[in-house]
Amino acid sequence: MQSVLFLAIASCVLAMVRAQATVCACPFSWMPVCGSNGVTYGNTCQMKCADVTLKSEGVCPKVCPCPRNYQPVCGADGTTYGNRCLLDCQNVVMKSEGECPKECPCPRDYRPVCGEDGVTYSNRCLLECQGVRMKSNGQCPKLCPCPRIYTPMCGKDGVTYNNRCLMDCQGVELGYFGQC
């Protein structure tokens, strides 16, 4: 019985000595690899020293517990992310809410058109590229927080405005009081 116990202890000590004797001499070069355990190692040598197999080259992807709801945001990197959590998970700054604008091969000519979304586009091609329908030619009217008071005024542009605030908002000078 004592000899069996001695052999068991001896084999454990021998295993510990072998484990300590396995010293890895890896270079300090940074050529990251992703191990099968989801850990990023500085290089292949360090990964093998940890007795892990290769999952992929490069840094392991960051795993974030984000909801699956689709509320798109546009990142400063030009990528549309499914929601704010996914954007933050990649350490990207948010540029705007909604999807990133599409790249379109449109001419650079300036022929403004007003979209149904209230945005002025430089030309019809850019408007259509964003999937917006055209409301009118020219720039969209400026939106101003004006009172709903009806005091008609004729602007020097020949348009009747409901009040002075709305006329000033469009940058038009007063022609005379009353309808045109």
C-alpha cells in the first residue's frame, strides 16, 4: 500500500517538475493571433506556449452583449451599425442617427432641389441616391419657430407671407403691408 502511495506522489511531483520545465522563449514581436479560447495572443509562439490552437489571424473580435433591435446609427468610420450598443462595442464615434448616406456617382453641379424630407440636396441625383422623393426645385424653405398670427405682408420677391417672422425667416425684405 505504501509503495502505491509513493508511486502516486512521485508521478504527481514528476508532472509538476515537467510543467515547470516547459519554459517558452517567445519573441516580443506583436503579430496578434486569436486563440481557440477567444483570447488574443501577441504572436503564434505565445499561443502555442499556452497550449491553444489558432482560431484566426489578428485580434479576437470583441464580444458585446448587445440587444438585437435595429435602430441604425452611422459611425464616423462611414459604417452603419445596427444600434448604438454595436457602435460603442467597436469603439467608434457616432456621426449621426440613422443609416450612413450611400456613396453615389453624381455630378458636382449645383442645381438645388428640395426633398420631401425637408432637406435641400445639391442636385436631383444626390436626392434620388438617398431614396428621397423630390418636393420642389430650388432650396427648401427654412423652418422658423414663428407664431401663427396672420398679418399678411408682401415681400420684395412678390410672395405674400402670413407674418413678418416668416418673411424674415426666408431672408426677404418687406415690399409693403398686405397681400401682394
